[in-house]
Amino acid sequence: MTEMVTLEEFKRVIDKREREITKGDAEARQRMAELREKYEILKRLKDKDQKTWEDVEEAMKKVLCFANLAYCCGTPLNPHGGGKQCPFRDGFLDAIGWTYRDFESFKQGCAELFWKTMGMERR
């Protein structure tokens, strides 16, 4: 089974890449600053004892590709394939205390709600 990328692993990658960037590469330094900001947002969320809806929503909007966990790719645990590792999704899951299994269960619930809304039951 593929392990989830933790926030600390995400930070190590950012730190390593920052050291590799040449001083003259302003575009790369800007991308790294954006990654570091995403990491800091997730770290603050993870460190909160009591997470509010607003805390979680802000992190989703600022860190996840489509600003909502429901739109994230499946994980390597996805039984239908197509799952992949993603440091943004995995970092977010780590920050809220979810595992890949929690996330896949959430995704399944979203799919079931979709089919029910369409007036179709899963067989």
C-alpha cells in the first residue's frame, strides 16, 4: 500500500527544492514561495486544537487544486484505479486527521449522493 504524504514530508521536499534553486531563477523562487505558503496554511490548520468550518474551508480554498476536497483525485487505495499521490490532498488530509480510507469513504458517499440526486439507485 502506498503511504500518504505527511505534512513533514511535504516540508522536506520544499526545503530541498529551495536549496536547489539558483539565485537568478525568480520564477522558480516564486513557485516555491507559493508552495511554502500552502504548507504554512496546512501546518496552522493541523496545529489547531479546535478546527472550525471556516478554518477548514479556508485551507481547502487556498491549498487544493479545485478548492474543494470532493474534487480531489482518488488515492492509490481507489479500487477503480486512477488514484495517485498528491502532496496537496495528502497534506490536507494529514492536517484534518484523515487517512486514505477516510477520504475514499467520503468520496464514495459523494458518489452515492450524486446518483441518488439523479434519481438512480446503485445496484
